[in-house]
Amino acid sequence: MFARVNSLALAGIEAYPCEVEVDVSGRGFGTITLVGLPDSAVKESIDRIRSALFNSGYALPKTKTTVNLAPADIKKEGPAFDLPIALGLLLADDQLRSELTDDFLIAGELALDGHVRPIKGALAMALLCRDHGFRGLILPRENAAEAAVVDGVEAYGIDSLAQAIGFLSGQLPLEPTSVDLEQVFAKAAKYDIDFADVRGQEHVKRALLVAAAGRHNLLLLGPPGTGKTMLAKRIPTILPPMSLQESLETTRIYSASGKLPTRASLLATRPVRQPHHSISTPALVGGGTIPQAGEVSLAHHGVLFLDEFPEFNRSVLESMRQVIEDRVVTISRAHSAVEFPADFMLVAAMNPCPCGYFTDPRKPCKCSAPQIDRYLARISGPLLERIDIHVEVPAVPISALRDLQPGTDSATIRVQVERALAVQRARFGKGSTTTNGSMSSRQLRKVCPIDADGERILRQAVSELGLSARAHDKVLRVARTIADLAGEPNITATHLSEAIQYRRLDRSL
């Protein structure tokens, strides 16, 4: 007999339909041939399925059987085909009869005792289910909440092969999983950290406000112990809450990478990724034999924080240059190309010299001028130009540390950020550009006119600091954000002066 079960395969973060075709010939010995470009994990599924069927009270067909994973020209990876292959074998061998298999996409890894283990890419699976008109999904219970967030898709979570058989045969009724999205987002809106925890550094908070309001990349420069890491980790608390679309996009990346927390339905809090400076290029931007998302994609719609910036391998940092501009990573292989979104806010932190105390009034610096120059030169000029704002984080005086009055809190800053972002949404409308930080050159000329005083200040800054064309545009983008925060329709000399102050490192590199 012949049977067909609908499943899916992953390519990066995208899912595509895959049919599991099973033919039991009725003659020959009980061998199973698996075709359709399966990888090692898929080939090993037959041994897992044999034990799972036996421990669930079933058996493999006793005659020659062929299992085809279609389309046959695309490589199939991972153990998610265990459950659909097992069900296909039972259907083709007439051990299971069901009229429901055509209505569902099915995926799951089988344990030897018949239990079902969670898989990667459940959200992509649900989106595929919706787009192709399937009624719903049958998948591991741990993944059901994740799939249930897609409107119009019924996600049935199961714990075992026997449960899937009972549901498909009509003997075991199940209820689809439901998720209260409002409750998920309300819980995610609460943070355990706040900018009020940071004593002093009000001018640095101002720079962070400008960076968050325009989604500008940021570099914090200062001695050890001045609060650079503390400030960077609190940036998500001043960003607006994630929209459902942003949450789905980010969750899909984590789901396909196998990094979504168990039984989580959505990532409703903006991610903060903080990789160690020993990270490799594929781990940062993505890659591998089987293309996987890197840290830049895991930070999508969130913050990528690179502490000890000069300690990263230079080739690793240089690999981010195109990513920062394009906001997408394309990984090409001989058989295909995979794209991962990477729309993140880069926040970097570094010391001003090897010993760290070049700008600290309390401790003498032990570094020579050539040592300082070599240290700063670890960050290339082209990469530094792609960072919109450079701000110094000075040592905090004892009076500020012992002050019982809290500083500006996250809620106050977030109100200003949301107001400025609303102005930008109204300005740009619907499209790929929604913030000042991602403006194109054509948009820049249109929305950033400056008066005569501003023109004079900008020309002087370009001449004295030696700003490149890219740095010139960065100044205008930041000035546009400062004007939006002030509620001003036009950029003035005051806005430009503040924006130019955020290019301090252009004097050194």
C-alpha cells in the first residue's frame, strides 16, 4: 500500500513543504530504503522508529518498504521526520487508518520508548501551515505554544507516538493549544533593571536616549568600572515594546536555531546578545556547513553588545561592516543561499588605552603614546565610521555614588524615545525605513535641510575632524534625531553641534 504524510524541512529560518511518501510493496524482505537526500540524523531515524513502534505496541512492515522525502533534490536535515515517517509506515501497512492526515503538517523527534521530543522551527512550521491552507499542526507538546501564536492555525501538542495515533484515528480527542498574547506581552514589559540604578552619568544617558530614539549604533569609551556594561544592558528598558510582527520575526530565528526557551510561545522582550571577544566569525555573523544564524541575527530587533571592543579579532569585527549597512546576512553555499535578518542596534564598549586609565583622573595611565595609538587602531576607521555616536563615560565621583536621589529612570527616557519614534514613523510612512538611523542618502537630503549657521558649523567640523562622506551623513542622521526629540521640524545649529560632539573618536583614528 501507499501512504503520504505532510511534513516540512528547514532552510535557515524558512520552512518549506516536504511530503513523506511510504510504499509497502507486499513482497521481498522487511528492508526499509530511505531516499530523498536525507542527512545522517534522518537516516538514523529508522532505528529510532523501530524501537518507538515496538514499545508502542506496533511493528515495522514485514515486506520491502520505500520511504521518499519529496522534493528529492533538497537535502533533509534533523530528527523532525521521525514522527511523520513512523505514521506513514503505519498507514501504508494498514496498521493505522485515518482521514485526517491530509489536513495536518506533522513533525517530531521520537524517543526509543515512543515519547516525542521537541524540535526546531515550530514557528516557521506554523507560518507555512497558514500560508498553504492546512488545518493545523501535530507536533511535540513543548512546541505547541510557540506554534499557537499564529492566527488561524490549530496546534495540537502530543507527548507520544501512541497519542498521535489515537488522535489521527479518531479515538483520542484533543484540544488545540491556545495562547493569551496580551498576557505574554504584559509579562515581558516588566524589567528587573532600570536606568535609575545608574548613579550619575546623566550626559551618557542623554547619548543613549538619542541612540535609542533613532536606532543609532553607539560606542562607549571610558576607564574600567565607570558603568559602561551597566548602561548598555539597560538600553532595552528604554526601547518601545516589541510589536507582534517584530516578536514573530525574532522568535522564528531563535526557534530555527534551537535557542527558544522550553515551552515558550514568543520572545516578547527585545534580545540583548553579549558574545565574548573570543568569538569566531561564523558564530558572530552566521555560517557553518549547515548555515546557522549568528549573534548578529539573534540580536534582531534588539541590542548587540560588544564589550572590550578592541579585544575582538580584527577580521571578526570587519565581517560586520556589510551587515551593519545591509541589516541582513546572506550565507551562500554551492547548492543554495540562505538569508538571516540582522536589524540590530550595535552597542560597543572599550577602554581608552591598554591599561584602561588614560582618561581617569584618579589613577595614572602607564601606557606610552605609541601603545595607546596601537590599541585604538585595533578598531578600523571604516568600522568606526559606521558607529553613529561615540560618547565618553568618565569615572563617577563619590558624591554621585553616595547620592540617595535616583537618577533619570527608564520610564521617563522611554516616553521621549517613543515620542521621537512616532515622529519618524509619520515621516517615513510604511516601508523599509522607519527610523533616522536607517535613512538612505536620498531620504537624508530630503528630510535634513540645515540653515546657514548649521551649514557653517558642519563645514567646519568636516574640515577640522576630517570627516568622511559616511561620517558626514551620520552627523546629519543624529542631528535629525536630536531635532525630533526637541519637537523641532528643522535641524538647527544647536542640534548639529550636539551631533558633532558625538564624533569625538574621529580625531584619534
